[in-house]
Amino acid sequence: MERDAEGTEGYRRLTEAGWCALQTGQSEALNWLRRPERLAADTGFVYPSKGPVILFMDSDGGLVRLSEGGRLLKYLETQGLDLSLDQILSRTVFHAVREVEGMAMGNGMLYLDGSVDELPANARRFVQLVLEIVGLRHAKYKDALVHLSRGQDALTSHLTP
């Protein structure tokens, strides 16, 4: 494990090997979280043009809370996708979060609570949802382009003799 890295103050930063060990459920790695511990892992994914998707893990020795540290909502805001202003995006994110058992939003971040033994499966589900929400940015732009294209097609058909 590495000590603090930028943006993860107060967390022990996992090496790539440590993150892989947790994801595969290796008992030695899971034992790190069987006591109070704060870990952060670079998932290998990035917020486009904004840096790595980091998974934060807070353990009290039995329960492990996974979060993205509030970075997801900040990222969406930098892309002009503010949940407080965009009702459609807000509902879409809310429903996506509700579909993952145990997932919740609060204090400006997504989180998922579970036992130490559930960590490998929960980490996969959590990271997948974060990536799906990041993908909404692309879906929203694509949807706007489709609507624009349909509008232009309708305009063209009215102007054609």
C-alpha cells in the first residue's frame, strides 16, 4: 500500500496489486478491512478529461462503505449536468441508484454499504454504476443530436417541393 496521494488524504492508497487482491476476494486483502480502516483504490477507469475514478472504502471492522468520494456529482456538474437543475438527469440517476440493492446517495456522494465478505461483488456493482452514470453525459448529448437531426429532417421535408 502507498500512503496518501493527491485527493485521498486520510486514506491509505492501494497499489494495483492490492486493489486486484481485494477485487478477487483474497483473504489477506479482505483482512485489511476486518478492522477500522480507510482505503482508496484507483479503479483503472477515468472521468473523461478529469482524472481517475477512485473507490473509497471506509471500514469499521465489519461494515464497509464504498463511495466515490463525491467526485461523480462534481464531475457531472463540470460537464453541465447539474442534478439540482436537470430534472430528467436527476430522475435517471435516482432510478439507477435505486436499482442497485444497498446503494444510496447522501452528502453529495454515492455509497454502498456491505460486509467485508461482500466487498468484491459490491465493488464491481458500485464501479459499474459510477461508469453508467458517467456514460449518461454521452447519452444526453447523443439524445440531443438525435432530436436535432429529427427536427432538421422534418424541416427539410416541409421545404422540399
